[in-house]
Amino acid sequence: MYTQALNVKDEPAAAGDPVLEARFQAHVDAELKIEPNDWMPEGYRKTLTRQISQHAHSEIVGMLPEGNWITRAPTLRRKAALLAKVQDEGGHGLYLYSAAETLGTSREQMFEQLLSGKAKYSSIFNYPTLTWADIGAIGWLVDGAAIMNQIPLCRCSYGPYARAMIRICKEESFHQRQGYEIMMTLARGTPEQKAMAQDALNRWWWPSVMMFGPSDSDSQHSDQTMRWKIKRFSNDDLRQKFIDATVPQGHFIGLEFPDKDLKFNEETKHWDFGEIDWTEFKRVIAGDGPCNKQRMKQRRAAHDNGRWVREAALAYAEKRRNREAAAKIAAE
Amino acid sequence: MHETPLFSYALRLADNALILGHRMSEWIGHSPVLEEDLALGNMGLDLIGQARAFYAYAGEIEGKGRDEDKLAYLRDAKDWRNVLLVEQPNGDFAATMIRQLLFAAYAHPLYAALTKSKDASLAAIAAKAEKEMAYHVRHSGEWVIRLGDGTEESHERAQAALDELYAYSTELFESDDVERALIDAGIAADPAALRPEWERTVNHIFSEATLKTPPQSFAQTGGRTGRHSEHLGYILADMQFLQRTYPGAAW
């Protein structure tokens, strides 16, 4: 998930220092990590800042659709697990913002970019969570797709990002199993529950498949991110991997995928699938998904309603510093 | 409905924890700063965890096969035993933190006392909960100080929240016949005995926060015997909706 940012093409970077660039590339080629104080090309810094901050924004916006159901979770065990899950996402956001800050952009700046609409977040969170089964579907499909995308990022050339991803992946894979377990419980429950699970799969399947971004043939991104070892696999490769892993899981619990062309190909040993509706994908990214406006409105409201709290914390810290300084002078 | 005092007591502890935990969970994704989404989530998880332990024990005492979910999801408002304080709406961040402080400063010495309960199960649950509530006192107390002694706006908001919520603390220190018998038997903690420590804790924080402790005024009480404010019904409508719509389903 969240590698949407890598599908955007940057303007060609101004020519840098060829010696430094060659040294940098050799370092990357040797699978060594780039650390915050190392020299790096401006394009690398820019791409990573955009990528990591969008990833962080996705985690934060992603808290909203799932957060919807914390107060309505059907059992105390589910309630605690969902609360913990959404909290994990906040934690992911926090360490991703920290990783991005090592590249020289502050969290406040990144927040402003999100709230002004300049920065994007994963489009998947612009879909609504209408039933409890959506919580299962998000864990199983959305987190499942995220893992496919994120496991290679654990080997990303930028050290702080790679290290953050290792922890995030562990938690995401736990979320994915949790989501699948919710779906399994529903699929094996009453007819109404099974219908709820099927309906959630019908609505979340294609948006999840789209999370990997445009097809390689249409993708705008250069192979630069591959050369820099930020991205390691193509969108289509990751998408196929996700579909191959997920389809048998769905069939195992007796659910049908909303794709009449989905068929196992004996020759390639992969699941063939139908045409993706890229018009919808582009429409949702452009801002006309079912919940784009609501999500941003909620994020802005949280930010605006919390302003006086943040100001109070700063004012108090300042007062305290002054008092301590005054006490020190008085003591001398 | 005839209940044993021990069942009622365990249920009161559970309901307080669950309703406040539910309120905390409403903040997630909407708090003033990301760190607070995590902290409020943590406190919510602590409280829900405490509730689950107390419900499981209550169900065991009752012996009628009611588990944590039957107790949480299939009782109507009049059968809920939580104090009114915990069901009050979140309001702004100041109201949430004041409410948390008023409750945690009571729950912390309560659980400390319960660790010495002659009932081993209550003592065991309390031992874990005591540590958690110590953190809640610290975290909410720090925020109350920051807000009270922060900006003019934050001070006004914190004072307004305190003025509104303070009276609900009276109920925390009430006891009735149900508890009296358990207190005499060394099982329950005497709420009145917790008041001096509660006062020391909150008054110290209020003074650091430059907030004025409101004068004693008339206090609504009755949550422990099922007389609630209007707010509880909405919490239950949200919380119980799936269990009520699909009776008997497993989730």
C-alpha cells in the first residue's frame, strides 16, 4: 500500500555532482543503507520525503474508517483488538513521520501539506466502512495488499524508512490475520453474517487490487526508484502476488470474488483476473471517491479543534522554562 | 432480580471501566495531537481490559452462564451500575482530561486497597489495574496542569470543565448496603476512606494548574443502582447494536 507516491513522475533533477552521485549509487548498489547525514541526490530526498510522508498520512487517515467501528464492535474482544489496531496505525504514522523528518521536513509541514490537499494519502481510505464485515475486509485485503507492498520496503536503501518498515510489517501481518479471522467467523456464521462478509468482499476487492497503482505499461514512474532501491518490484508483479495469495484464502472460507474472469491459469500457475476499472481509480484519486471530502474534513476538524491544546502545551512549556531559569538565577 | 453483593460489586467495577474505556475510544483519530491518539487509546485499552476481567469474574460469581459479552451487550441502561461521571460526554480535550483525572485519582487508591481484599480474584485484578491507573493519574494530571496553566483559553476551558464535572465526584465516595457488607467482610474497599487521598491528589494538581476547586454543590448520583443520565442510552445504542440486531450470532 501507500506507494502511490512512487507513481508520480518528478521533474528531472538538476545535474548534481557526478562524483558524489557515482559514490552514492555504488553505495546503493552494494545494498548498503543511506543514513540521514549521508550525501544524497536531491531527487532521492524529494522522492523519499513524498513517499514516506504519504505513507504516514495514509496511516493517519486510515484510522478514520476503522475508527468508525470501535464503539460498535460486536464483542469486547473485538473492541479491544480493533482499538489496538487503530492505535497501531497511529504508531506507524508517528514513526513514519519521524523517518521523514530525518530528510529535513518537519511533521508540521507534512501535516499542512496533507490538510491543504497538496499531499495525498492512499486512495483506499476514501471508501466507506458500512458494516462490521468491512473491518474484516480491510484487515484481510487492505492490510494484505499493504504487506505485499511493504515487505520489499524493509530492504529500501534509506535506513530509517527500512527500519520503520520492519516493525510496521510485523504489525500489519498480525492485522491481516486478525481481519481474515473476522471474515472467517462471519463466513461461517449465520446466513446474514455470511451475506455481510460477501458484500464487504464485493465492495473492497477491486479497490484493494487497485492499491498497487497503475499497470506497469501505464505507470508514470521512471525506473529511477528501482535504481535507487526504493522500489524493488513493479506494480503488476506485486498485484499478481497479492491476488495469488488472496484468492485461495477467500475460496477457503466460501466467498466469491466479484470478478467473472478470475481463473487459475495452469500454464503460468497464476490467477488470471479481469480488467481493472482505471476510470474509477483516477476519479477517486482526483478527489471524487465516496469519502474523500469527509475524511479530510475530519482530519481538519481534529487539527483545528486541537489547536488550543497544542498552544497550551507550548505556552506551559515556555512558562516552565522561564520559571526554571528564574529560579536558577535566584539561586546563584 | 436478586443478586449477591459480590456480583453487584464486580459489576460496578466492570461497568465503570467499560463505559470510561468506551468514551476514551471515541477519541481515536480525532485527538489534538498524534501522541494523544496513542495515549488515549492506551488508556481505553487499559480500562476495557479491566472491565473484561471484572465481567468474567462477575459471570463466574453469578453462575448463570453470562460471559463478558452477555453482561456488556445484553443489559439495558437500568441494569448498568457505573457512576454518572464516566458516562458524561467527552466534551473538549479539557473535559476529557478532567473527567479522567477525577476518576483515576479515585480508582488508583481503590485498586490499591483492593489488592488487600480477602477475595483473591478481586485482589489479582486490582493488582494489575492499580499500576495502570497510576499512569492515568499521571497522564491526565500533567495535561490538566498544562491546560490550566497554559493559555488564557485553555485555562478557561479547563476551569469550565472542572466546574461542570466536579460535582459528579461525590458519587464516587458513596456506599450502600451492598458494599457495606462486603467492606465489613474485608472484601470491598470503603469508598469514604479513599476520599482524603483523592482530595490530596486532585487538589495538588488543581493548585499547580492554577484552577479553583469548585465549592460543594448538589450532586446527582444513582448510577450504581441504575439511575443514569441520558447519555448512557446512546452509548449502549452504539455499543450493543450488532448484538441486538443479530441475536445469538457469534462474532
